[in-house]
Amino acid sequence: MKREQEFIKNSAILFFGTVFPRFISVIMLPVITGYLTKEEYGIYDLLITLASLFLPIATLQMQASAFRFLIKERENHTGQKLIISNIVLFTVPVCLAALTTLYFCMRNTHSSIKLLIINYYFTDTMLIMARQIIRGLGKNKIYSVSVLMNSVIELVLVLVFLVQIGLGLNGVLYALTISQGISLLYIIIRVNIISYIDIRLIALKEIKSLIDYSWPLIPNALSSWVVRVSDRLVLSLFIGIEATAVYAVANKLPSIFSVVQSTFSLAWQENASETVNDKDSGEYYGKMFDRIYNIMVGIMALLIAFTPFLFKILIKGDYDEAYNHMSILYIGVLFSTICSYLGGIYIAHMKSKEIGITTTIAALINLTVNLCFIKIVGVYAASISTAVCYIWLCIYRMRTIQKIQKINFNYKRIIELFIILCIISFINMQRILWMDCINILFSSSLFVGLNYELLKILLKTVIKKRKQNETKY
């Protein structure tokens, strides 16, 4: 039970580090779009997008090694120093060399803008590395605080530099860089990362070992980027920019679920890695899959059932066409969640190559389905291709993962709950008020039924803490 409690505890801590930044980004969006010109906003969006593409390649995803290798050394300070020293003293000069090259490649850009972009990319890389290090050390509270701090400071500085002073794109880059710099400084001071760095511990053998694990994650990062971006590119090329807008709106509500998914994914990666050597790890992984699947299906059912009302409240303008795409995208997000769970087991066994290979194939499937059906079903090709690629990835990983870890999946129950979700989605697409109300009642009952034991434990914990607080006073 201790393992499950640790998972729930980490999930709760990381929840604040994933949900709050999304909330802040929602607040910032109208501010940034309102005060930047279309050209400036286009450059801003491109910079953010390219950061997720360029930086993983430039650093060979070395930061990812920090998390997985440090988990093995949680009780060994010397081992921690060895890993952190080699990661930091490899990543910093490599990143500087890559950014220097990038600086001279931006020939038609003003020097001041180039410096702002380089500084932003550098602080972003260093912050990602620092957060992976503290996650590896098990400092999840510090991780979440750093994310919260970054988001709040960024919002305040955007309001100051963009709204009050009117610095335009430069102001946004100042805000991004300074907020990340402060968050990075907080981590360095709070954990005293400098004390873990010793130049005498630099070893080519250790660096090679770290790179052997990290470089296969480059195609994984690129493939994830392709899955996110290819849909929009294909739509804009074959149908037009308006189709891209419809698809972007259709993703708004399913993206709410992805916030919950990312929380569980972060917590599960750590939990799976910590328990990988337990004698009953296979049995434990199967039991945790059932619990996570129950939670996700329950939340998904509620979100689908409430979609008719959320759509009217949150989506403005002529985007009614986007409504029916959401049910398909919900299915894609659900299977993406299962893929993340299975990916956590790959990480636990340090099988990074398998992650890269499977995600690359999924990205190719996504692009192929898009191109094959775009002329036939229009915008639906994008939503269908996303669902298909994640369904394939899920099935493939569930089969192949048995080679490294025997897990008894309850396939019958998985399929039954999936069919129930499809029925809820079908009712949702009818857009009839009385059917929507029944959907909400059924989905609420389903959520409680699937997660009754967990809800009972949480309720007992809350009551116990409340009684303890009352006793204190």
C-alpha cells in the first residue's frame, strides 16, 4: 500500500505543477494576442515551437538521463555527484556551442533580437535540466514550486513589459527569460546543485552511458512534435487555414484531459522506476494499470458528458463544426494516456530505444492516415489520424512490453470500458438536452463506481486530517 500512497502523494504534488501553468497560459493568451501584432505573435509562436524541436537535438536529450539515472542513486551521494557533474558539464558547453551556431545562422535578424532568443533558449535548456535533476533526486515539491513560480513571474512580467511599457515581442522575450532565470536560480539555491558538481568526476565512460540512454529519446521528441504539428500542417496545405482553426478549437476541451494525463505520467515514471526491482513488480504494474485506467476512464466519461455545456460556455464564434471532432480526439487522448503508462515501464527498464522506435512509427502512421484521407473526409482526417496512431501505439506497446516485463492486462475489462466510452460519445454527438442530462448522471455513477475504493480512502484521509486539526485547536 505504501507504493500506491507514494504514487497518489506525488500525483497530488505534481498536479499543481502541471495544472496551474495551464491556467496561467489561458490568462496570458488574450493579453499576448491583444498586444502583439500578427507578425510578432507568429514569431513568438514559432520560437516556442522550435524550442521543443531544436533544443532536444542540440543537447542529445541528455537532461532526460538525469531523471532516470539519479533514481538509482537516491541513497548514494557520491553516485549523485558523478551523474550530475557529467550531465551539467556536458550539457552547458554543448548547448552554448549549438546556440552560438544558431546566432550566426540568423543573418537577417537584428542583433538585439538574436541575443534575446539565444538567452531564452539557454535559460530554457538549463531550467529543463535542473528540473529533471530535482525530479531524479525526488524533490517533487521543489519541482512544482519552481513551475508555479515561473508561471506567476512570467504573467506579471508580461503585464509589465508588454502592457505597461509596450515593448512588444522584446517584452515577451524579456518576461520568458527572466521568469525562467529566477526559477532556475531558485532550484540551484534550494537544492544547492553547485555542491553536486565536481570537474574531477568528468568521465567519458559515464558520459557515453548517459548518451546511450538519452539519444534514442531524440526521435521520440521529434515524433511527438510531428504528431502535434503534422495535423495542422496537412490541413492548412490541403484545405486551408480555416480548417486548421476548426481543428485547433476541437482540441481545446480534450487538452483539459491531457493536463490530468501529464500529471499521472510524471508521477508514474518515478513510481515505476522506483519499484522496477521489486519481486512483485509485474503484479504491481498490472494492478496500477487497472487503477489508473479506471481513473482516466471515469474522468474522460465526465468530460465527454459535460462537453455540450462546456462547449457553449468556452467556445465562441462560428466553430460549431469542431464539436463532433471532440469525441474522436477524446479517444485519442485516452489511448495516449495508456501509451504514457506503458512508456513509464520502458523508462523503468531503461529501454529508451523502444520508446523512440514505437513513437516514430506512430508519427509515420499519423502522417500517412492524414495524407490518405484528407481529400475524402476533410478535417476528420486529422482527428481520426490522431486516434488511430495512439490506438496502434497502445496495442503495439501492450504486446511488446511483455518481453521485458510480464504484466497481466485485463483486456476484456479494457475493451468493455472503451465500448462504454464510445456509447457515451455517441449520445454526446446527438446534442439532445434530455440525453445529455442522462449522460451526465450515468457518467457520474460510472466515475464513482470505478473509483469507489480510492474515493473512500481519500474521504477517510480528509476526515482524519480535519479531526487532527480540530484537536490542535
